[in-house]
Amino acid sequence: MAELQFAAPETVNQAIKILGGAKGKGRILAGGTDLLVQMRSGRIEPGFIVDVKNIPELTEIKKEKNGYRVGAAVSGARLGEHKSVKKKWPGVVEALELIGSTQIQGRASLGGNLCNGSPAADSVPAMIAAGAICKIAGPKGRRTAKVEDIVTGPGKTSLKKGEFIISFLLPEKPKKSSEAYLRLIPRTEMDIAVVGAGVSLTLDNQGICTKARVALGAVAPKPVLVEEAGLILVGSKLDPDTLEKMASACRAACNPIDDMRGTVEYRTKVAGVLATRATQIAAERVRSGR
Amino acid sequence: MSKQHVTMTVNGDPVEVLCRADQTLLDCLRDEMGLTGTKEGCSTGDCGACSVTVDGRLVCACLMLGVEAEGRKIETIEGIGESEELHPVQRHFLEEAALQCGICTPGFIVAAKNLLEKNPNPTEEEVRYWLAGNLCRCTGYDKIIKAVLKAAEEMRG
Amino acid sequence: MAKVEIPIEVARKFTKGVTTHEVEASDLQDILISLDNDFPGIKEALNTGLAVAIDSSILQDWFLEEVEQNSKVRFIPAIEGG
Amino acid sequence: MTLQNGNGHNGNGHNGSGTSNGYKYVGTRPVRPDGVDKVTGRANFGADISLNGMIYGSVVRSPHAHAKIKKINFDKALKLKGVKAVISGKDFPTLKPSDKLPGVAPLSFYDMSRNVIARDKVLYDGHAIAAVAATTQAIADKAAKLIDVEYKILKPVMTAADAMKEKAPLLHDDLFTEGVDPTPKKASNIAKRTELKLGDPEVAMQSADFIVEGDYSTETVHQGYIEPHACAANFAQDGSVSIWASSQGAFMIRAYTARLCGMSTSKIKVIPAEIGGGFGGKTTIYLEPLALMLAKKSGRPVKMTMSRTEVMRATGPTSGGTAHVKIGAKKDGTLVAGTLELKYEAGAFPGSPVALGCMTGFAPYDLKDVACLGWDVVVNRPKAAAYRAPGAPVAAYAVESAMDELAHKLGIDPLTLRRKNSAKEGTKAVYGVEFDRIGNEDCLQAAQKTKHYNTPLGENQGRGVASGFWFNIGGTSSAEVMINEDGTVIVATGSPDIGGSRASMALMAAEVLGVDVSRIKPLVADTESVPYSDLTGGSRVTFATGKAVIDAAEDAIKDMKRRAAKVWKVDFDQVDWENGSAICIENDEIKPMSVADIAQIAGKTGGAISGKANINVTKGAGPGFGTHICDVEVDPETGRVTVLRYTAIQDVGTAIHPSYVEGQLQGGAAQGIGWALNEEYVYSKEGNLLNTGFLDYRVPVASDLPMIDTVLVEVPNAGHPFGVRGVGETPIVPPLGAVANAVSNAIGKRMTSLPMSPAKILQKIDAG
């Protein structure tokens, strides 16, 4: 393979130019915890590595009027240390913090986790549940897109040639809202999710659910927003019957594969279990005002 | 074979090294700088034997390119206990028999020292989850966790 | 007279399935020679892949060890360690 | 019998003030002599070596599980700038089936040579075919990809059950089943049949009131050492070779490499690097002959290191297999008969540890009528290598599961049932040997008295117990004890230290010499500094090499007493040795001479002082028994298992260095827990390994395990001056059964196959 080239631009436009010049062989490097593994195994052979960690827009966490903006290259460790983001979006932060070890946390980013395109990515169901919006830059300028519209299949995204994600907006939540993310792994750490479930919801003063989004990971070719499940929760007090109906909606939304990490039957069943438990945790977090 | 010139600080000393764009920080430390204390167990970020800190952040050196280290401060096992005295974590690993073959020990010591700098009074569970990325096949972890808790106790004074 | 036990596979092949034999011998080599007289070829079979137990101790590398009058001698699968 | 309770806290009460069993140094817990280098990163492991002019090797490995090699084309690789040499099977002597290690353990160099590098056939995914050396690792790896190999792909056969079928694809057309009479004419994948029998279990089984029977299966698992295999070789123009390697035996590396490269051992010097874990997996060779040949052809020193993927695909895991167990017992719990049939996958070449499984399965039990049948079956997987008590864990898993089922059926406490039938002094094992004084009963009693065993369980929780046994062996060891001019001591042996044995050697030398352990430096010597020594394995080193160190120390004392007698002008037998000094028996006015005193005048009294011992310890190795207790909680909705509590109890003879003995129990338990819950090789239909790294080959991580409490039961072994028994391998035997019984008791259903992944457990729960 030709000599690999590396650049660490300091502005978005410089990055766009370099990517454009790399004739399709360019790859964005944020944390690199997926990229380097795939390069070493030979699964990908990029010609040009564009390190975006020196571009302020991709590495800052800042409050905005309608939520928090998190740079695409911010590491899980850094986001985990940000008090107010962690308080308002516990689901997104715990999902990102579940990825790999402490060492992986020191590098892995929301942008990388999303653009790697793995159906089992941990942070993506949580971001979908939170309704996160990504800001994308590319040769034709900037645009925004919902997180659930980015991944189109295993390892594939809807980003066009030369585009990359700059940051994510975690939209402000109404009062008495919270969220949670759970995953099923055989060990207690270090595994890829066999099933992942993210739930974000809002309760009114009587404890009735007024808003809910449920997303699942590792149960379909890409992380999925299960609208039906959210609708079932809205209007209920999250009673056992409602939760069971919501769980069966989740099971219905699954079309997983058998692979060495899990079977179709197992993933489908556990998807319902985790969605139910995540809903209960999110509700508990609202009630306890956390 | 075009190599890039990278300047970084390693264990407090300024270092200049030439490395290819695809060369990991781990390869740079071991092959270019001769610092073989950082070990390779898997090259995929799953074993933690190559743990180092970059600007105080605990990472796997095998999952970072050498060229990314430009201008950064790297701490490896060789930088710990350099002075007369071993670091408390190193001493307690010895006293508590927290190592057998020792291939994972450098990674554990870098990770444990980093933990105690951030959390001087961790619970057993916090230590176990912080170190979950450092695999050990000889000890079953029991004495490693005890050594870290004892070191924390001593460092709290 | 040492009481000698040989493995079932070797017995099937050389001694029509009889596994225990009384052998007049003072060391292990005598046992092999004496058995080989009665059952030609058995010496080679007993010499590879088998350890020897004399009463309660197992000998991995055996050769000329003495055998007392009423010793119990047993040929058993060799033990390799991990 | 003294009970050293390392329960949860390894009490340092024994430091320096002598131990409970009356020794001054044995039983204390000094810091290991190799410790400081390891905690500072200075210790040099296999991959840390660098030599002047060194170049790098890379191996071409088969992407197919079973194929004939038609052609290997090196042209493109040789054109690449920086490539210095290429080799294939043709560069090595062709050995014959009769090329075997003489004597006992039938090690086939014929098979080993074809495993190290394929000749006409590749037999597993990852099988080495060729290798290339180049000035940088990157160029070598690139060159390896440019080597074209033409294959004729054959159908693979991956499990013992399939491989034993009539029309299964044959791996070797020159393999005829051993142990079957008459010797078959038709080649087969069944390499060997082993049968052990005591009494007549068929008849005895009829007298049983209760019979439990079951089929159990396990998967291929890997030792999982964190250090990949690594070595460097230098081939000088006079044909003399130096090899730096991390292994469990420098002499083993020398002997096997010489044989595969057609050289005399005198031409090869092996310098041991620190070994980053072995557990039996580094008791054979993979890279050394390749590095040697590449060094010879390139004229440059060659370094070769395996990637984790290469370690998983191509180095000896232990056999997966199936077990059929049947146990008959009276109503009062007395066992009357036991039968066990084991089928183990040997991998590409014959040699699974199935016979050892047969010998150990029922060993903890006093059974008069027992029969074990073992089948050694080749399959298209990497050749199995030893993994800590090879063969025993899978057999014990089946027997201990059946014992748990029997206890439930009879309504007897599982430990009481085991105590009632415990093997003890005089019990005859299935392989016909009567045990001396052994500690199985003592461990079962200790287990029953622990707080752990008497703590009530919560919901969805289960407790499992299991026993385990390993023979422990002796073997050939050599040691030299050198007294330096200042009275400090060097203890050199040929036994690589994989479990803390250097510390034990120093402690034993200290005890004999009466010199403080801090003045003793133990070291692992290269193959030209001490005479031949067997490899480290079989839990033999502290026992056998320990004995060599003791004999060598006594040899040194004899020399020192002779010199004291010369100085005091008394007869030799007038001199005795007491806590580190020569004393004159008849005349106590004469001031005793310490080691330092004698060493100071060594020059005047005959030159340097040293003691030597080259021994083959054929007798006296004391078997090790253990009992483990495991509590788990199972999530009924997801099948996930959490290990809540674990206690490992073992008869360790005399714990020379209690911390490292505890470490062996804790490490073995952790490996057993991984084996029981999550570890397995996953192959595709075409026979390619899918989980080739630590991401999907799931060894336990720190947050998976509780503290592993240990109880060291000390029943001294009469066959050793300090009562030493091997301790390293027994700890991995009980955990498979203990964890499986715990999970089975938590969900109320028998788990009959390992690993017990969450999906398998949930399926069992939902099966109603």
C-alpha cells in the first residue's frame, strides 16, 4: 500500500480540504479505538489519516440555549467528568462510559462510535433516545441530521463523500425528564453489547408519562428507534401491563442475526427485558430528581 | 519510507523520534526509544498491557499513533519509581505478591497510579472496574486489588 | 515374586487379555526381559508411552529400579504436566 | 496437619518469625527476587530482546482448515526491497514416524516438525506454511502477504464426534488407531484408545440403589497467557546458534529445535528470557526453528514475535471434548461403581491428554469398581498442548456434576457425600496405584467448616462444590549453590520460574544453609551454565528442583565443614552444622565459623566453595487434592451469571512461600471460572477461528470476580525433606464442576455443557 499520510488540521475547512484531496482514501481519526484495530487487521487500508482532535469545534463541550453541544471527538472520559451533562443526560454518558475499558474511555468518542457504524454501538441507542442532532460539515457546507438517520447498515453511514460530524446537540429536556442505557454482555466489562437499550422519558406531576423514546442496539443491521414502544409508554403510569406491551413492541422491532456473540432468539427476548429495566431506571431517576 | 518527525515529552524528558504515520505509540516507545517496559499483549486495546498516560489520561499505547503524540506528555512505567524510592503502588505490589509472571504488571501499575491520582479513596468495586481493562491470567486479581487498596491507604497518610 | 499389572491394550495384544502376571525379578529390566520371553514383543510395547508405579510411587523415567519380593508393579499411561 | 488460613487476608503473621511448622525461613513471605525489575518495567521478556544487526521474521499461515499445499511462490516477496530470506517446509529435514523422544512420554518429533511448519498438507486455520525475514517488521509482514500459496482445499472435520464417524475426512493417511487389537489396516482419525479398569464396575453397578448418568461436553479453551510467543536466533558462521526465548524450558527449546533442524544440541545455546505466563502452553516450540533457519539463510540475527491472533489460531489450546459418566451408590451414599468415557479433540496431530483425564476423573473417590475409557481423536484444530493439569478439568467436570446430582437424589449434603467416599491412605486409584497419606479428607472437612459453606443463600443464588486431583511429578533437575567471597549465595537452576519458584529456591537454600534469604540470589541459568534439567511443568519445580537445591546446599555445607575441620585441625566428623555455622562438637570453646567466615578464607582452604546436585527424582512426588466452593447468582430474565463468592481449599504439603501458593490457588480458580462461564473457541463451518483475540475470547476481567479466598491445608509429603507437594495444577481441576454445580443449583436444572453463556442458561431456564 502506498505510504500512509497523516495530518492534524486546526480548522474544519482545512480538514475538509485534506479529505477532499485524499480521493476517497481519507479517514477521520478521533479516538481511533475502532479505526486502528481495523487498520492493524487489514480490514481497511486508508491512504490519509485526518486527526480532528486539534479542531476546537470537535473537542469542546459547551452550553447552548436549547441544550448542550458536545464535540464529535470528545472522549468518554472527558464527557463523564462533565457534571451538568452527566446530570441531564445520564443515559448518553453511561452509554459512552460503558464502551471498553478505562483506557478505551480515554480515547473513544461519540463521533467515532457513531461513524464506525456498528449495530451494537453502545452510545448510539442512548443518543437516539435523547433525540440528539448531529452537525455535519462537508465540501458542500454544513447540515444537521438526526442521529438515527446516520447509520444505514453494518459499517455504513449516510454521510456523503468528504463529510464528517463536527458535534452533537443534546436537546434540552423538559422538567421531570431523564434517561437510562443498559446493555447485556457476558462479562462485566470489555465486551461488545449482545443487546443494548436506551430510554428517555418525561413524567408529569401525577407520574404519567408524557414523552418517551426507546432505542435498541445490536438487534438489527443498525441501532433502531422503536417509535411504537415510545407511543405505548406515553399516557401510562408505566404500569406492568404497559411495560409488557412496550417490551413486546421492542421484540417485534428486532431482526437480529445469529453470530458468535448472540442468537436471534436470545437477543429478541433480552431486548424486551432491557427496554423494560431501562424505562424503570429512567423513571426512578425522574422521581428521585436526579 | 517517509517518516514524520515527532517531538514529545516522555517521563519528563524531551524526546524527538522519527516514525511512520501507521506506527503506533507502542511501537515508537518500544522500537524507536528502546523503552520496552510497556508491553504488547494483543495490539487491539483488549488487554491493557500497553497502558500509558497521555497528558494524565490513561490510554492504550497500541491504539494511538506515534504521530498523535506530538507535543504531548507521555508517562510510561519507566517514569514511575525512577527515584531512590519505589512508588507506593510498586512497593505494595511486591509486598502483597500482586504479581507472578509480571508481563501485565507495568500496565497495572500505570493504571493504578492514575486511578489513585483521581480517586484517593476508591472502594474495591471502583478499583476492579477501573482496572477491568488490564487482563491478568496468573493471579485471579485478588492480590492486585488488595495491593492497590493498601497503596491508597498509605498514600492517604 | 513381583506382582506385575500391564495395561489392557497391551494385554489384549500380547497376553490374550491377562493383565496381572507374577514375575520373578529383582529390577524392572528383569521384568521386561522375563515378560518378553513369555510374550515376544511385549518389551517394546511396555517401553514407550508408559510410566511405572512401584507400590505407591510413580516413576516417569524408569530403568533399573529394584523390585522387592512382594512389590506391586504397574505400567500406567505417562504423565505430562501443564 | 496445620491449617494456614489465608481466608481473604493473607496474614503476614509468619514474616521472619518462623512459621507454624517450625521452620526459620520456609513458610515466610519475602518479596520475590525478580520483583523489582518486574514492577519497574526493567524485566526482559521474549519480545524485549534486541541484537546488533537484528532483522525481523513474519510467518505465512494457512487460511484453510484442511488443504493440500500444491505450490509456494516466493518471487514477488523476494523482489521486495529489504527482504533477506524466505523458508518453507523444504528447508527442514524430513523426519519419520519413528523419530520419537526415547523413553517414556511418546513425543513425536515427526508430528512436531509438521506442526511447526507444514509440509504437504495444512491441517488447521493458522498452520504455518512459510516464513520470511526482512530488515523491518513492516517489510517482513508485507512480504509475507506477497507469498502466494496454491492449495487444494479439502473438507475439514472439526469435532471428535464427527471425526470418529466412518466416512469422516481423514487428516492423516498414515495414522492407525493404537490400543486396538488387531491393529487396524485402515487409517483413522482415532489416534489412540486407552482403557483403565479396577474390579468389575458392570457387575457392581447392579448392586446400586441409585444410579446417576449424564453426558457432558466442553469446548477448546486456550491458556490465555498475556505474553505472545517470542524469540530471537543468531546463527554464527561456525554453525553455533544462540536462541533467546521465553519458554517453560530452555533445555526443551534446545532439544526440540536441534531435533527439528537436524543439529546437535551442543551447537545450540538457549538463553531464557522472563516468561509472561505459560500454564503448559509454552512446553513446546513454534517459532524457534523458523527463526534459526531464517538466521542461517540471511546471516543476520532474526527476531520473531507472534501476534495475539497467531497465538489463538496456531498455538496449542487444550482439548474440548465429551464425557459420559455413570455412578452407582447405595441409599446410605456409599459409592459402588463408576464408569467414564472421554472423547478429546487432539487437534491436528495425535496427543490429547485423554489418558490423564481417565486417570484423574475419579481419583478423589474410594471406588473399588471403576472403568475409564479414553479416545484421542485428531480434528482440524491447532495441536493441543498442555494446559495446567492437562485432561483433568474436563473429566472432573463430568464426575463432580454427577456427584452433585447424586447428592440431591440421596438427600445428602454434597460435602458429606464426598467425605463418605473420600480417597485416603491406601485407596487404590483407577490406574492401580495406592495413595500414601493424602489430604482430600482434610480439605473436605476444612471446606465444611468454612464460614462460606455455612452462609445461607439468597434468591436466584446457588452454591456448588467440587473436588480435584493432580499427580504432581518429579523428574530431572540440576542445581548449583555457589558461596561468594562475602558469604552471600547464588542458587542457579535450569528451571524457568512461572509461579514464583525462584523465591522458593531461595527459601529452601536459606533453610538448609542457615543463611538469611535476603543474602541468597536465585537465578534461572542458560543451557550452558547448568547441566540438563526437565522443563517446568507437572507442578514439579518446587518439589524436584527444590530437592536438587537442598542436595546442592548440603553438598556445599559438606565442603565448608571440611574446611572448618582443616582450620580447627579436627577430624571431619567432629564438625557439625547449626543455624548457618560450622561448630566443633567435642570442643565448644572453638568459636563457630559462619558461612561468611569460611567464605572469606575460601582461597586459603582450597578455592571457591560450591555445591552441586544433578538428580532425577523418580520417587516421592506427593499428589495434590483440593475442594472448591462457589456461590453464583443467575439473572432469571437474561441468564447472566455473577460469581458472588469463591473459596479454594487445597492440600499444599508444606507451603514454602504461602503468598505464591495462595496465588496459584487464586489464578487456577480464575482460569477455571473463565473456562466454565465464557471461554471457548468459535469456528466457522469452513473451520476458521472467529474469535482470534481477547475481545471475543473472553478471559475473566478484574470486575468479573470476587476476592478468591484460600485455605492452605498442610499435609506434609513424606517424599520431600520439607514436606513439599506440587501445588500449581490442582487449582484448575475443581472450578469447572464447582461453578457448573452452583449455576445448576441456582436454576434447578443440570447444566451439561460448558461454557455456560447467558444464552445457554436462559434457554435451559425457559425450556421449562
